[in-house]
Amino acid sequence: MPSSTSSFEPRTQVAGHKRLAALVACVLGIIALWLAAWIAMPLSPVSSQRYLAAVEDKVAMLAETKGEEDRIVLIAGSGAAFSISARQIGETLDRPVYNGGLQAGVGLRNLVDLYAPHLDPDKDLVVLLPEPEMLASDALYSQTWCDVLFLTKDVGGLARRLRCVPNVLWRTWQEGQHHINGTNTVDPVYRRSGFNARGDLTSHLGMERPVPDLSDYHHPDIPGEMLRTITSHVRQTLNARGIETLYVPAAMPLAGCEKSPEQVATMARELATLTARGAQRDAVGPDLAPFCLPPEMFFDGAGHLNGRGRVVQTANVARAISRHLERTQE
Amino acid sequence: MLFSSGTFWLFFPVVVALLVANRFVLRSVALQNAIILGASYVFYGWWDWRFLGLIIASTLVDYIAALRMERHAKGTSGRRRWLHLSVFANLSILGFFKYFGFFANELKAGLSAAGLSAEWGTLDIILPVGISFYTLQTLSYSIDVYYGRARAEGNLLRYATYVAFFPQLVAGPIERARKLIPQFATLARPSWEPAYEGVRLIIAGLFLKVVIADNLAPYVDAVFGNYTALDGGALMLGALYFSIQIYADFAGYSSIAIGLAAIMGFRLSTNFATPFLATSISALWRGWNITLTLFFRDYVYAELRKGKRTERRIALANIATFFVSGLWHGANWTFIIWGTVHGVLLVAERRWRAAVTLADRLWLKGAGWLYTFGLFVALSIFFRSPDIASALHYTGRMVADVGLPQSQRGGLIFVAFSFVVDALWHGRTRLDRGLRLDWMGPRAKDASEMVLFATALILVLINATTRQEANAFIYFQF
């Protein structure tokens, strides 16, 4: 039988604390080398052309158009990117409209922080259209947000979000594999080049897909505390700087609205307080019925609308903005 | 609270900081034990606070029973009565929570087969985590006190700390009272050298668990969940992956447990000794879950073998011990068959070894390894399958459709990792001699070890953070 004791006898002359310090230094050294490889290595097409890489284009779009009179900026997840035509809304309202919709996994607070430096308090109206899924799992740390840091090679952002270091290391490893294998496959829908100059995703519009089965869809459970955290963050980051905000509901599967009408209404009422100009707030929730859409209008099961649905939701959003503008001008 | 979860790594430094503060400021053994006991109850109650009632009850019963046993002379009926009470209480707890459903269903099936009406409701009993481990530990204490192999512990705090010591509470190593209790009688002396070894053991354990076992889990689930549609080669890989998964999972847990205890200034027993490099079934069991194997050897096999030592008696004792070991692993016939067949193999091996003297030749060792590892992998199908019919069906398909695997080959990299770890390791869940890199010379060995452990830690961090949720250790279910 093997010995049943562990002796832990010192095996060398070097003290344990020095060895421990050396181990920590070694870990940090390997991480530093790995991160240097991340910075030095060019992104393969798999990464540089993927859907999420459009984050750079969106930030650049907002930075370049900052200062345009009466600019409207939409902030949301992929629901807005797929399901709203900023170009069409701009033509309807005769204003420059930009679609900042990206991906729910990024998190609304992260997205607001990312766009905030490129917003103009005097000239911009920010329209917030968070999908329920975006609100249910909003977190400052998420793998998608770490992917954003990786794709933008944002060393400063990584220093502020150290939890993303392992994700960035992993992505760097995968990136090396893409280079070695010569992989360059990019999804035909989820691709960076699928966006137009206004930030609308159009790559899905010509595609025919079977109607998704949304009969089992349930409105996610969004804790009240989460909603308050998000609204408070928006107030501090945008409203406190004098930026005008408007909440407009995202498109939702009709099944979810019918199964949990109370839940949906409570969420909308809470988010309606995001509609603010200066200190004034809108306490009345929006009429949700037009935003609850049947499955025929959805492109997939992830809440993205097809061409028909996109027309409906675009009109919904244009109408909501128009009403808001009328109210504020009175 | 899982060792591989973020919560645990916030909890553990707090416990160590409190112990160090006590060590240098108050220097109180009672406070040290109170800190450990409190931390252990928080650790255990994290799963479900109701579980605490059981562990406290088990602690009190054995504490009182042992003290009462010592009041009676050896061999007296009074002493025996208190032992019986302790054994009855422990086995009742284990029996109710772990085996009630199994035996109730078997009885129902038996009565129905005999044409008798057997209609009664079922109880949805939750199996408290680690119950199989701490009940064996307390049982061993009572039996040792009964036979005079250990003294009854008069200090309740010390005894409760022994039962609930959180690094080894839920999945071992199962510690004997005479080894662990004296460590709680003095002030632990955490020092840098054991702490360094502890950190390396934790890294090695986390690597086994998070990088190897958790990455093999999806392959295993995919194969066992869809075995009717896969080719024989893929089924063979599924069994191989599961064997490696369960080893990496459990040896990883043991390594982390020993490492945590070392950082706190305590020593736990070795629990794994590279079993998959063994060249016979008996050698494999000398390196697999060593403290459990020793428990069954000392408290079951030794009892069954008492009396005239005939080959027949030894064989029956061996088979019966492994039958009990199989039943201990789970309330299912699959575990019983798995254990019993291992017992039969041990008996056969004993006879075979008596008849044939194995020369120390490489090809014989190779053949021995192939037979040992191959049989373990084949039997692991019973360990993983939900019932005997599935296990037989799986095995039948695997044999009938034997060939090169057409899918699921991606997991082989983790199998290779596992054997590399074993080859580098000195064959114990301890690292005080370092890795098998002596041929490099001391300086190069030190540097290589440093880089290997640092890389392993980084791989653990990457795997842990890019996975949505920490996976529970497999042996928790036992």
C-alpha cells in the first residue's frame, strides 16, 4: 500500500515564499507575452469580418457624425440592428438617424459607455430600445464584452476589466489557429460587411427562411433591481450630461406578450422613466400592442425581424420618435 | 461551494487570513478550530443549509458513543452496545438518504413479479452532498475507538472540526481520527514551503478537473446520450473518455483538497497514485481512491476475512467487499455489477498470479497495462450507464461494430494530457519531490516546473472563465 501521509519536506534550499513569488512572476510573464502576441498579431478575416467587429464601424460612425444637427442615435442589441432601418426613419423624420444596435450580450451599460463620448448633449436624441434578453442578463462583464475588447485591441479597457484577460488569451489562441489553418469563413448573415452606412444590418433581408416556432417563447424574468441599475446608469452617463433620451420598446414575439402581459407592462413602465429631457421624465409607459409581432415577421428565433417585420418595427419606432418630438416641442 | 467556482476563491483567502491572524495574534487553538468549523459549515451549508442538521447529528451521535464506549472495558457488552448504536445511526442516515428509493423500488418490483399488489408513493429524497464520505469517516472513528485503535476525543469542538474539515468534507480523502484529530489539538503552523506545495497541488488538481475532466464531459455526454446512433469506435472512445474524466475529476478534487489543507497548515492523506499506469487490477486499486480502498480493506474485508484464512474465504471476502464498494458508489445495480466484477477480477488475478510468476519483462508489463486499463475502461460503461440494459446494449454495440471511430475524436487530446500529467507526476497526490524532470538538472528542472505550473494555471483560468458555469465534481453524487 502506498504511504498515506504527505510529508511536505523542504526539497531545496530556496525558500517557499521566493518560489511562490517566482511562480506568480512566471504566470504574469506568460500572460504579458501572450497579450503582446494579441497586440502584434493582425486579426484574421474570421475575426476582423465577424458581426461583432462592426463595433469599430459603429463607434467611428458616431464619432464622424458628432455635431450633426438633430441627430438621432439608436442604442440596443442586435434586435435594433436587424429589425430597424435608421435610414428609413431618417427619411421619414427628415433627420440624420444612426443605428447603434449591436448585440445584446455586450450589455446595455457597456454599450452606453462605449458610445457616450461620441454623443452631443446639445444636438442628439438617444433612443434606447433594449430587448428583454439584453436587460435580463445585463452585466458589465460578459464574454461578448470581452470579445469587443479583443477585437478593438483595447488595452485600457482590458486593464479596467481584468476578468476579460482569460477570454482575450483564449481568443488570441484561436486567432493563432485561424492564421495557421488559413480559416477565413464568415457567416453570410452575421458579418461586418452586412451593415450599411447608417448602421442597419441588411445582410438578412434577401434571405428566405422558414417561420420560426416562437410558441414556446417566454418573456425573460427581469429582476426589478436590474432595471433600476440600468436606468440609474443611463441617467448618470447620459442624462446627467444633458443628453436627451427616449425609451421605445423593442419588437417582441406576440406569444411572450400574451403569456406574460403584466411582466411586459411592468418592464415597459420602469423603462419609460428613461425618457427624459433634463430633469423631466416620462412616467407613462408606451402602448405595447404594436411592438408585439406574430412569428411570420421574425427572421429567426433570436428576436430578429425579417423584411416585413422590419418595415412594421421601423414605422413603430419612427412614430414613437415623432410623437416624442412633438411633445417636447409643445 | 465548488472548488472550481469563483465564490470558493473569495471564501478561502478569508479563512486563511483569519487562521493566520489567529496564529500570530491570539494563538488560540480553540479559536483556530472554531474558525475552521464555522468555515466548514458555511462551505457545506452553501449547497443547502438543511444538510447541516445531518452532519451535526452525525457528529453528536459518534462523539457521545465514542466517549461512552471508553467507559466500558474492551469486549464488554456495554462497549459493543454503543458501537452498535453508532453504526446503526450512521448506516440509517446513509441508508435513508441514499438507498431508500432504490430498495423501495426493488421491493415493489419483487412483489409485483410475485403477483402481489405493491402500491405506495415515492419520497423525493435529496441526497445530501458528501454524505457517503463523512459517514464513513465518523464510522471509522467509532470502530477505531471500539477496538482501542484510537482514543475517544473529549473536546467536542475538535471532534466536530475533524468531521467537517471543509477541504475533504464532501469527497475525501477519508481521514482516520488518529491522523487528523491530533492536528486540531495544536496550533497549525502554516509556512511558505507547504503553502508553495499546496499551491502547486491546487493548480495540478484544477488542471485535472477544469481542463481535462470538464472538457471531456461534453464528449462523454454526447456518446452516452446517443449511443444507439454511433459506431463502435466512437462508443469505445466514449468509455475511454469517461474513465479519464472520472479519474481527472476525482484525483483533481483530492489534489485540491490536500493543497488547501497544506496552505492552512494541515496534512491530508494521499488519495491517488497514478492508477492508470498500473499493470494489474490489484495495483490499480492500490492507487485509486486510496483512503476509500483502505477503509473497505480495514473495516469490511478484514471483518469478513476473520477466522480460518482459506483461499475460498479470502475470495468471498474480496468479492463481498467490492460488492459493498459498488453499492457505496450508488444505489443502482450498475454500480453493484461494476464493483462485484472488480472483486471477481481481483480474485482471478490472485489465483493467476499464484500460478504464473510474472517476469519483469517490458512486454509483460505492457500486456498487463493493456489488460488492466482495458478492463477498467470496459467496466466503466456500467458505472456511467443509467441501467443494466443500457450498459449491455452499449457494450454489445461497441463489440459488434468494432472499428476506428468516425466521430468524437477531439477528446483524445485530453486523454493525452491526462497521461502526460501522470507520467510527470511522481505517482501521488503530492508534489514534494517535484515532477519527473530530474534528467534536466536542478536549475532547468526548477525553471521547467515553474513554466509548466504557470501555463497550467493560465489554462485553468481560460477554461474556467470561458465556460458558463462551473461543473460539479462527479464524486459529489456518491
